[in-house]
Amino acid sequence: MTKWWKNAVGYQIYPRSFMDSNNDGIGDIKGIQSKLPYLKELGIDFIWINPIYKSPNIDNGYDISDYKSINPEFGTLDDLKELLHIAHEHNIKIIMDLVINHTSDQHPWFIEAKKSIDNPYRNFYLWADATPEKMPNDWQGFFGGSTWTYDSKTKQAYFHIFTKGQPDLNWKNSEMRTKIYQRIKWWLDFGIDGFRLDAISHIQKEPWDFKIKTDPWAPFSNVSGIEHYMTELKDLFHQYNIMTVGEASGVKSKQAAFWTNEDNGYIDMIFELEQLKRTGDLGKQTGDLLALKEVLSRWQVGLKNSGWNALYIENHDNPRSNSIFGNETPASATALATAYMLLKGTPFIYQGREIGMTNYPFSSIDELRATDSLMAYQNWLDKDYTSLESLKLTTNWARDHARTPMQWGASGAFSKSIPWMKINPNADQINVESQQKDPSSTLNYYKKLIKLKKELSVFTDGNYKLELPKHPKVWAYTRTTAQEKAKILVNLSEKVQVVTLPNRWLQAEYKIILTNYPEQKLTKVMTLRPFEAIVISNYM
Ligand code: TEU
Ligand code: CA
């Protein structure tokens, strides 16, 4: 049986910045509800909402203090119930974020655990003997600094791979796991359609005396023994008709074929994190197109016969792709969209990508909000860079670029009061309202692209083959089934690129079925204009 999500297009919502319904400057659940018709018209089948649970917001919701309640700034459980109901009426499914590698340090379990060494909740977390000067080991967390924070009351340190406000849960503790599984069940019984599993490859850790060779994150990335917990999770997920997508850094493309195999995989699909490599000098880095092609091709081939890919080019943790790979024009926005959405897998569109939103021109540290950005900035200052240099080094590749409010119209359209992050000054030029009226807009191109992706089975089932693997500017590939063939040619540069087609692509049945320029003819020697994308197929 074909799973519904193999032929579906997802949309990622960063709720804080999506739509503010009550004008307090913060996006909310009712705001999402008001935009369901917009998402429907775009062709979206499901949405993934970043965490909306109760949280002190050290890491914007990725630090949960109560798994069963909604952060009041986003609304209530009843609001969510209603959203779910209306979304389902629109045939849109809802996937929630599931953050179970860690909790907030304000979660009642951790508040208890801190009280004493023999507290019943102590072993819900990871503690080891330490002194203020000497931590149990020298492992570094993802956001920089030690993975340990000393607790003077009990004279031990607790372990955290993100901020100290996000203590890691102890997955070796079966009592803890039972409690987490109860909460997962609670949400599935609530009626949601699935989960995006945050940082799931990190739940198992090496012994504290593990010696790091090269990869600083090896001691907590896809560590052996994780199979046991993933199997328990799978057994729970399989009791429901849901979709699961795991953020699983450290799981190699070869292993992903097993992790996501259709019969007894742990989860339905994986977000790999290798693809967004940077190239260029510090402070001036851009996206690395060759790495992107290499990584994505490896994953396409690796999951050819077993497993499934989750496709993305942008998310809430990275700068805007139209800025780091493109030149911030509609042409580069649509070219990138064509290139990644027609790969084999389930595409996710990060909010704002469908109108080609760009990076924010940060000019002061006060405009940034992400915890890791603020930590990075301090780090550069500590290394004696000036404040201006530190700002540049931080914002060159910061999460904050993706988190500015959605540009529904000219700058007041997201909220009537001051938004929690500044709106990009280009909102007057790049926005939904104006693009809806313009047939040649990025938004309207996306509608065509999504329709095509879902209509032609070659884009769901077809095998992938990379062409011109070493070409530094062109991303070209074919998708093939027994009956259908499609070729995708994308020029990801501002210069004209020339590509020669094999004769069989010039036979009468082949046509250009999509392009982001008004006119293009099929010829043996194809001249691709700046950021031109062309899709050729024998079907349609
Ligand atoms: O990000 C995960 C994350 O940053 C690491 O797991 C990742 O493996 C690492 O950077 C490897 O390159 C998720 C969320 O998307 C992010 O917003 C949160 O801050 C983080 O988890 C903590 O919950
Ligand atoms: Ca609000």
C-alpha cells in the first residue's frame, strides 16, 4: 500500500513568526488557522509546527516545561483542537514537534531531580561527579562550551548537548521512557497526524570516558544502543496511522535506508543535516552547491530501494536559501525550488520560502533573538573581535534570518503591534499579497511546481540519476520509471551556462513542462539563462 505522505507536500510553520491573530507581536495558533485557506491553495497536504508547548523559551520552545500544555502566547489546547478540526476539513494534516532528547530545566522532573542525589527523578537526567573546576569530561555541546553544568547543591554536574536550560534526558532509565511514551500516546490520542522528532539521533550517549577522535559530536550522535529506544518508539508509533520524520544527524545515508524502511523502519523519513555545508571565508560564507549536490545525490541513491527522504532546502535553523545559494531574485528562488522539490522524497517548504524571502540585514546584536547566535556573538567578542566584526561573523550564518515574521503584505501585515523580531525591510517588495496578483511571481510558480510534483508519478517513484556531478553551477538530474522520464536542468548561477542534451531527449514526445523563464525551446544545445530552471518530460 502506498503511504499517503509519499505523494504529499509539507509546509513548516515557525509559529512565533507565522501570523499574529491578537496583535501582541507573537504569531499564534489562531493565526495559523486563519491562513489554512492560503496553504490549501498553495497545494499543501500537511504542516509541521515547531514546538508550541509550555516553555521558558531559552531555545524558543525546544525547552519544554510541560509536555501536555500549550504555551499561552500561542493559545490553548482548545485552539489547537479547533485548528486540527479545521485543518482536517481542508484535508491538511498536522505534524507536531516532539522534543524528547531533553526537557527544560524548568520541567517539574528536573526541578525535582535537582533537589538531591536520591530524589526519585534524579536519574531521569544524566549526572556525574564533578567540581566547579573539573567537569566529568571535556565534551563540547552543539552551541559551544561544555556539555556539563555544575550544580553546587549536590556537587555533581548535569549533561546537556544544547544550552544549560535543556538538560538531556536519561534514556537508559526505563521509568523515564515510560513517562515519555505516555506523553507521546497522549498527543496521538489527541488526534495529531504525526511527529517531527527533534534531535532524535542524540538520545543515546557513549560512556563518559569515551575518547573523541575527530568528530566532536560522535559521543552523542547515533551511538550504538539507540536501536533499542528507536524500536520502542516505533512499536508505539505503529499503533497509530501517523507520519514520523526524524531529525537525525549522524545517521549515515546507508543506515537511513534501514531507519526508514517501509516494513519495520523506526520512522518514516529522515531530515539529514549534511546538506547545508558552507563555502568561502569566515564571515563571507555562502551555501556550497557542490556539497549540496553530492550529499543529496548520495541520499537519493542510498535510499533507492529502501527508505524515504524528507526534502528541504531551508528550515528554522539556517539562513534563507535564496540568500546563501541564490542572488535574492525570483529567478533564484524558483530555480532552487525546482531543484530540490523534484527529488525523490517528501518535500517540506519552510514558511516564506514560497515567496522567496531573504536574509535580514542585521545591523545590531539587539535585532537577534536565537540563543545560539547570542552565544556565538559572545564567543567572537571573547576572541577579541570588535563588536562589528563579531556581528558580521555571527550573522553571516545565523538562524535568525529564517525567523523574521512572515511577509504577508507590506510591513504591518503580520501583526498590528511591534513584532517579536523585526520585519525584513524588503517586505514592501517581497510579500504574499502582491505575489498573489502577479501570475509570474515566485508564489504562483510554487503552485505549478507543487501540482506537477503530485500529478506525475515519476516525481514520486522515479529513480534518480545525477548528471554533470562536478559542474559547479548546474544541477542536472533525471527521474525515471518504466513509462515516464523527466530531466531537471537548473542553472544555479548568475551567468549563462550551456548544456548539451543527449539525442533521446529531443524526440517528439519530450516537452518542456515547466520553466521559470517565459520562453524556452528544447534544442540539443541548451543555453540556460541566469538561474534558469527547466523540466523536460515525455509525459503530459
Ligand atoms: O536542532 C538540532 C541541532 O541543532 C543538532 O541536533 C544538529 O544535529 C547539529 O546542529 C548537527 O549539525 C534542533 C532544532 O531544530 C533546533 O532549533 C533546536 O535548537 C535544537 O534541536 C535543540 O532542541
Ligand atoms: Ca499573538
